[in-house]
Amino acid sequence: MIEALKDDELMRKVGGKFRLASMIQRRWCQLMDGARPLVERAGRTDLEIVVEEIRQGLLTYERLTASEMGAAPAEVL
């Protein structure tokens, strides 16, 4: 297991475990689709690279509104 994921510091840095999971998932998909890593690969797996990018503050989380995502807003019942 990646040591940085065992520590709560990374989770607090990004604002919670669900946000951290979302960031990891999105960036991991980008790397699998051919995006270049922001840190040296140095024999690390894609997951290890993503965690290191987050740990170094190279990735940020930006919440998009429904209109920015191109979706219609949900109805309020």
C-alpha cells in the first residue's frame, strides 16, 4: 500500500476522503489515457504518481457547476 494514503494528512490537505478519492480517480484515468505525469516516473505505478502529485500540491480540486459541466440542473422538488 502507498504510505501516503495511510496518513490522514493527505486527506485533510484536499478536504476529505471523498474529495481525495475523486481526485485520485480522475487523475488516474488521465494518466491511463496518455497524460504526462507531473512528477518523475522513477519506476512508480500510475497510482503512486497520482498520490505524489497530490502530496506535492501539483493537483487542485475545482468543483464545477451543472452549467459548466453542460448538464441541466436538477429539479428541486
